[in-house]
Amino acid sequence: MLGTLNGALEVRGLKLPAAAIAATAQGENSVVDGIIRLTEIRVAYRLRIPAANRDLVERALSKHQEKCPTAASLSASVRISWTAEIEETSSLTPPTGTPGI
């Protein structure tokens, strides 16, 4: 889903450096009909964006899951959800001595 989100942003004219877009994913397994199955995936995005692009980013986020081939492939059997922590900044370059996100 991260690749789909990144592509959606680029199509809208916003190319974020690698240090400005990241995701972590957690999966949950459950026993279904006696078989352990992946039943849920939760994705947490961390984005550092130029302040003027907030609306653009929120629109891309609202559509990216339905456009993601992997999410579409899993949607019949796996619940997929996401959250986004968005930091608005005047610069996409992290301050010196501070690791990027």
C-alpha cells in the first residue's frame, strides 16, 4: 500500500523523499475453521509533507487502498485498515542531527 500511496502522491505532483514517507504494518492471525489465518493488517503511515499540500495528501490517502493491487487481492479474506500521522513542515529536509522518519 505504501507504493500505491507514493504513486498517488507523485501523480498529483508531490514527490516525497524517502525520509519523508514511511509505513509500518502489523498483522493479526486468528483461528478460522481450525486453521490459523491472517485475518487483519493494520498499516500506520508517517508522512512529512509541505504544509500547502495537506488537502492533496488527504485525497490520495482516501483513495489509495481501493487502488492498491495487494489490498484488492486480500480484501475478501483480510481486514485492512490504515492510519496516517502527518507532519506539516516548511522543508522536507530533516534538521541536522535528527534522523528522518
